[in-house]
Amino acid sequence: MTAVMVRLVGRRARLRWLHLIVGGALLMPYLLVGTVVVGLYAPGTNALTSLSAQLSAYAYALPMAAVTALLPTARLLSVAAARALCGLPAGRPLADGPAGSRQARVRTAAWFTLHVGLGGIISGMTLALVPFAVCVTALPFVPALRESAAPNVRPALDHTWVLALAPPAGAAMLVALAGCAAAAGALLADRAPVLLGPTPDDRLAAAERRAAELAVRNRLARELHDSVGHALSAVTLQAGAARRVLDSDPEFARQALTAIEETTRRTVGELDAVLGLLRQDGDGSGALAGPGLDALGGLLARCGVPVRYEADGDPGTVPGPVSAEAYRIVQEGLSNALRHGVPGSPVRLRIGVGPRELTLVLDSALPPRPPVARPGGGRGLAGVAERALLLGGATEAGPRDDGVWRLAARLPLRAPAKEPR
């Protein structure tokens, strides 16, 4: 019995009843227009007293409600009301955002029509049946109600058994009304995920947004890894060298400290650029103001390892996006040589600018024993491969038989052509 009462008048049932009353209120403008239409075709008909006129106005109102619900923003309002009042089943989400596709708009129109249709019926029953049930319940106790009854009803009210049955009959009416409201509310709650849930187009758009967000996060992670990781490696090496010769060679220590200052100042600027993208309200897909091959001289001067640089062609003619990615690839290669290479051994860097592609080759001497893997490390070469792949290029990295670790990259100077669909 308690479970039945909870289903009829519990908190969820009351919220769903309120949701139906809202639907009835939304139906009223369409119902008034329908009443006007009925009056035009049946002059002299009183829509307030004629049941057939009311049903005709109701039939005219529902199609008009369905048409207006085809607007994209209708789904926003319907979803907000359903989430707040409908008591939806767990694990069945509703769609976010306005209805963009035709399928979503049709589903929303079907939901809105069902909502206002059931809401109009339950609202009408609530307005009419509640006062009537209260009056029936009060008949044995209020003589004025019996005296004001219709003439053809008064003789029946003189019977004691009729008055005895009046309170149970009034209570049964209210229970029946609550049952109808609960059933209508449950029907809406069951149909809401189907009609207001995400369509296949919505799921595809959500997957595309998720993929774009992951791509932006990966790009920012690569920028932070290459910029900050290289700077920390260089600063660590220079600080260690300055500490060792601080007493014997103050001038060298002074130069090392100057290089540390310049490296950290430049890295802070790059870090601010990356963090600025993270703070943006948009999707973070703006361009990073990263350095290109025109800043390669400064990188080689402060990288912390001796570099033998050879260039075939003019790196200054490389397009901006390719130049920026090439700079990061060289920076990562120098960072790896600094962390894992033979201390003091020079790195050979060769850059070739051809008519169609840019080639990068970095050779560094391998240490006699392989380096110990750092916890959380190992993303540098993967980031290099991702940078090249985004431009339509490729990379190779690994040891050679001559005791050299080689990092090679090929980057097209033009974006790869898209295949026709």
C-alpha cells in the first residue's frame, strides 16, 4: 500500500504532475487558436460547453504545437523541463544543445506534441475533477451543497446510502486522477530518452568534438614537453658545469649563468603562450606563436652541446607551420642528445630544403651503456612522429651500426591534398 501511495503522490509523481501541468499551460495558446478556428466553421457553438467543440479545438491545437516545435531551440527548453521535472531513468541521457538535424527536430516535435497533448488532458482533469471530487466528498457534511445541486439530482441526495457513498466516491475520483497523472508522467519519462536523447548525428558531432579536444591537448602537451623539457635539460647541464668550475674558471661560470638566464626567460615566454591557449574560452585551436627555423641559430648556441650544422638550401624559405614543427623536432633531437648522448661529443645536424620537402638529420654518438629510462619519460620521439604525421611526413629514429643514434625526418613543404569524397 505504501509503495502504491509513493507511486501516486510521491515526490517524483508530484514533479511529473507539475511537468504535465506545464504542458497544459503550453497548450493553451494553441487551444485558443483552435477554438477560434472551430468558431469560424461552426458559428454559434459555445466551445466552453460543447464537448465536440473542445475536442475539435484540441485536434487543431496539436498540429500547430508540432510545427512550432520544429524550431531548433525547442529542444533546449524541452530538455531543461524534462531533466528538472520528468524523473528520468538513470543511465539514459538527453541531448545537449539545439536540434540541428532534421531527425532531431522531428523527434523534438513528437515529444512536444506528446507533452502538451497529455498535459492538456491531465490539466483539464485536474481543474475539473478536483473541485468536483471535493464537493462530492463534502455532500454529507454541507447541506448547502445538496440544496444547490441540480433539480434532477436532488431526489437522489435524499437517500442515506447515496450520502454514505459520496466520500468514498470523491476519494476514488482523486485516486483515479492521481493514477492517470502517474501513468502519463511515466509515459513521458519513458519516451524522453528516445525523443530527446542524442541522435546518431549528435553522437557523431560529440565524437568529433572529443577528437578535436584530444588533438588540442596532445598538441599542447607536445609543445610543453619539447619547450620546457629542452630548457630544463640545458639548464641542468649548464648549472652543473658552472658549479664544477665556479672557483677555477669564474668567467665560464658567468657565461653559463647568463645562458641559464636567457634559456629560462625564453622558455617562460613560450610557456605563457601555451598556457594562454589553455585559458581561452574557445576550443584552444588557435595558433601557437612558436619559433621557426629562423631562430635555429639561437637554439644551437644555447642547447648545451656542440653542434656541427650543415644546410642545403635556405631554411628561411620554409613555410611557417613546417618551419615551426621542424624547429621543435630539432629541439627534441638536441634534448635527447643532451640527456642520453656522450658528454662533450658533437651532434651533427643537416637540413636540406628541396622543392617539395624538408629533410632533417641529427646524428649523435651513442654512450657505451644504454641510458636508464626515466619514470614518465619516453614521449619525445612519439611527439616527433606525431608532428611529422600531422604535416604528412615521416620520421625514423634508432641506433646505427657505426655507433651513432640518428633522428631523421621528412616534412612536405605543402599540405597533403585531400582525397575527393
